Amino acid sequence: MQEIAAEAGVNQALLHYYFRSKDQLSKAAFARAAAGFMPAVLSVLGSDAELDEKVARVVDLEFDHLVRAPYLPGYIISEITHHPDRARQLISAVTGRAPEDFRPPLIATLGAQIAARVKAGRMRPIAPEQFIVNLMALCIFPFAARPMVMAMLGLDQRGFEQFLARRRQELPGFFLGALRP
């Protein structure tokens, strides 16, 4: 708590007053970190927009948020790994609903859109859950594995930013192209 207080430029007593413990502070930081993008992503995925538009919009939302908070994925992964119960709490806190309340309509909407494309011969079958996880993973991985990606590709900070800009442009087409028959 002392290190956090020093970094934030406040005294430790103030942190204890508002958060009571390091665990409570961590929960608050975790919820705040995800609140900036999760509701918007869920809203897009559950909307009636065409799949191409959804994919492009989710990529934009994820990249906009993660460019501003590039270490967020690593932080969230670490928190969920060490405190698995926080995943459900986080989702409820940032969406205002329990996962079982918004998940069925979201999966039903995506599933119907995917089924219609499959029936029309425009897409290979994929479960809506796999669609969501694959899209999110392709967006988040470069940020979560930033040092490894930079080392593997020989990128400095500027090179990594250029890599992200290009990925942002190419990712929707790559993702949707991989699903074409």
C-alpha cells in the first residue's frame, strides 16, 4: 500500500480510508480497468449489426482502449489467475448484470447471425462462444505478450506502435476471411 500511495502521490492513510485493504484496492482497480471497454464490447456483440460491422467495431474498441492502457491485459490475466472469483465479480460490476443474464441473448444473437451465414454458404460453422473468444484473443494477445512480441519481431517502441496500427487495419479481414468456406 505504501508503494501505491507514493506512486499515486497520496498518503497511505488516505488509501486505507477509502479502500481498507490492499485486496479492496485491487478489486476497485480491477473493476475500473475493465469498465472502460467491456460494456461497449458486449453491447456491440449482442447488437443486430452485421457480423462484419461487429468485428470491425470490436477491434476498434479493443485497440482504442488497449493503446491507452497497454498493460491492462497482463494485469487482468494476473488478477483472474490469482483470484478466479474476481472474473464473475468484475463482469457483474462493469455490466451491472450477472453473466447468466446477458450471456444467453448475446450467444443467441451471434448464433443466429452465424447460422444464417453458414446456411447462405458465406461462412464455415463456428460456435458463437468460439467466435467471441477467438476475436478477443486476436485483439488482446499482442498487448498481453508485448515484450515477447517485441523481442520476437525485433521491434522498438515505435516499431511496435506501427505493428499495432497495421494489425488494427488487417485484423477484421483476417478474422472474417478465416471463417469463409
